[in-house]
Amino acid sequence: MRRAELVKDFECVVYTNNMKCSWIPVNRFLRLTLSFRTCGRSDKRIKKLKKCDQPYSSGERDGCYLQTDATPDNVCMIVETETGMSTFKPATVVPSPEMNITEEGDTLKLRFTVPTFKRSCWIYEVCYKQCGRPQNCQNVTFYEVPTMEVPYDKTCLYEFKSRVMSTEHCIKISSNFSAAEYYGTNVPHIGTVVAIVIPVILSICVILSCSCFRRHSAIICPAVPDPSAIFKEMMMNGNKERLTTKGSLYTPVPEPIESCKITLVTDKNSILQQNC
């Protein structure tokens, strides 16, 4: 059977006597079989090959719960399908520590859970942000109750992440960083409030002033007449005055008209008389 890449992002979370392994199948249409054993080439170790009998699926990842007493760095995996096989050592981690945050005066007290695997082997690495500003990560070794204190500014939002790493005297293994834990609220300082509020007020005043100016622009800035129009109007008014002062036009005196009177004469030989 040829070797092939059948899975990706294979990882096992280590507990006291078992492991929780998960992976992303390269091809979901292929039926996959997972087996595991203690690493080595001896016949005795090869015969201890065990198949996964507690499979599970979570979203895009498939997985299996394995019962083994082998150390995490000495477990080998065998993944098989109808078309290929893959053998490898898995990446192993311990569970990320859980964190509890409490406020005590001007201090935040952090309390962590301890991995069940090799309880005395751990160094805690704590990284946090204060008001969005990353602070230096701190490494602390705990021998009894894992706790840590951080100065608390009540005007800031804190974001914490943590992980554990094994000490140099233990098997080399660590955890992934935990999901972010938040505490507090960002409260703007007075200077920040002033720097934001004053420009807003000034902007509103400018807008209102422009609106008022546009509404009453005819009163504030009356229109200046065109000088040429003024001169033209003056000329026209001057001509009208001269026409009125020149006098009336000549009107002829009517002549007297004399009326005529015609007298009719009955005698045929008489001449028509006209008295005018």
C-alpha cells in the first residue's frame, strides 16, 4: 500500500491516561481507519497496535479518544484508507489553562487550572493587553496554587491569554494559548472627551452660522447695483426732465368762420341771392 497524505493538522491533547486526537481529512469520501501503538520496530511493539474505537466528529474535524499509557512523545499513528497509508508521530499538547479573574482593590488576581498530566511540571506564560496596548508577557512558575496579580486601572479594558509550558526537568510539551478572557471597560479620559466634544460643538456652530447667513444674506450683504446701470438711469432721468421744461408744442389759433344764408326767390327772372 502506497504512502500518502491522508490527513492534515493532526493534533492530540494529552490527559493523564488518555489522549484526544483530531484531524482534518484530506478526502472525506474515503473511509479512514486510525490505529496507534508505542513507537519502535520491535515485534512486541508492533503487535500492540490498537485501532480507534471511540471516534467522534466536530465540524470539519474528525477525531478519536485513545486509551494509552505511553508517554506523548512515544506514540505513533497509522492512518489507512483503501488507496494509501500514512505513519507519523502526532503533535501533542496539554489542555490550555482555564482562568478566573477577580478584582481586589487596585489589583486583578488571576487563578489558573493545573493540567492533570504531570501536575508539577508547568510554567505559566501570561500575555495581556491594557486599554488595547500589549504588555510584556510574563512567565511564572507555580508550585501550589497557580495565581498571579496584575495592577488594575479601572478606566481600561483588559484582555488576557495564557498557556503552560513544561519545565526543563519534564517531558517537553506545552499547550496552545487559551481563548481571550476580558475584564473591565474602556472609559475615555477627560482630555479625550474634551478633544472630541469641542470640535463637535465648533462644527455644529459653523453649520448653524452658515445656515443663518444663507437665510439672511440679503440683509447682511445687500446686492451692490451695477455702476453702469446707475449711470444709465441717471441719463434717462435727465432727458425726461429736459423734455418737460422745454414747453408745449405750437398750436395754431383757429380762424373765425362766417355763416352764409341762402334766400330762395320765387321769380324766375330773379338771381339767386346769397348773404354771407
